[in-house]
Amino acid sequence: FAGPERIVCAYAQAGLGLEDTLFVVFCHGTRRYVVDLSPNVALGDLRAVLGVGVLEQAAVELADVVVSPSAYLVDWMRDQGWDLPEATHVIPYLTRSAATGEPAAHSSAVDGPVERVAFFGRLEERKGVRSFAAGVDALEPELLRRIELEFVGRATPAWPPERVEALLSEATRAALRGLSFHTDLDQSEA
């Protein structure tokens, strides 16, 4: 959501030129969406956030096509009453193997019980870290005794490893064979 496409899109919609230009807006998060889903985000200038939010909504509503990698963002915009164009598409990010045509790396199947469970993704509520922790907490302690739990993904200001760890009950933390965070890996390293 950079500034120039908002101006150009409004210019075209007003019939002032560019009538033969297809305007596609790619959106992966709006300011209001981030604030709604991350209540702990510090707002430096509320007026600026609200102003940018109005412009972001206008850019989406004036676009010919909207593309988002996230179905939950498209649903959020609709729930907020945004008038999305008919040509609104959810196109998930491609994996490296899908983009290059190279086979994806797979580990060989291992017979025996599960020993490691990992959460892959940025540490934040939108990525499901709270639900994941609740699911782990719902497991019987006896099942957890042989499990190493790993969180593989960047920490966020609102969700540092300590906050994520605090989501797990004391009984769960005590039962796990191990708990670790790998927050410094890029996508391919993860």
C-alpha cells in the first residue's frame, strides 16, 4: 500500500485517464487490521493510522483486482464492510520448490513415536501461536514426556519467546522433554 497507486487508482476511477489500465492491489495487511489483531501494538500517531487506513480501504475498493495471500485478511476486510471488487483472489505464497520447479526437500520417514513437534511461523497470534500452545496444553503430560517442542520463526515485539512460553501451562512445561526457540533463521534455514 504505497502512496502512488492510491492517487493513480483514484485518477483512473474519476475518468481522468488510464481507462485501459488494469489496477491490481496486492495486500497482505492493512494498518487497521494489524491494530485489530495485535492490540499490544504501540500507536505512534493515531490520526496517521486512521488516515492511512482510509486510504488503504479506498485503494482496495477502487482497484479492479485485489490479491492477498491470506483468506483471513480478505474475510476481515469484508467483515469491516469494505466493498471488495468482484475479482478478489486469495493466492498463497509459493514455496521455493513450486517457484523453481525443484523437488522439495523431504526428510525420510522414521518409524517410531514422534519425538519433536515444531511450530513454524512468525511468533504472533495471527499465525496461530496461541491456538498451537492451547493444543499442546490439551495433551496428556505422559504424551509430552518424550516430546521436544520447538518454535521456529521470527519473534515479534508483541510476542517474544518469553510470552509464547508463558502460554504453556506449568504442567506442560514440566512434562516436555525440551522446549526451544529458533528465532534467527530465515525461511530456507528454517
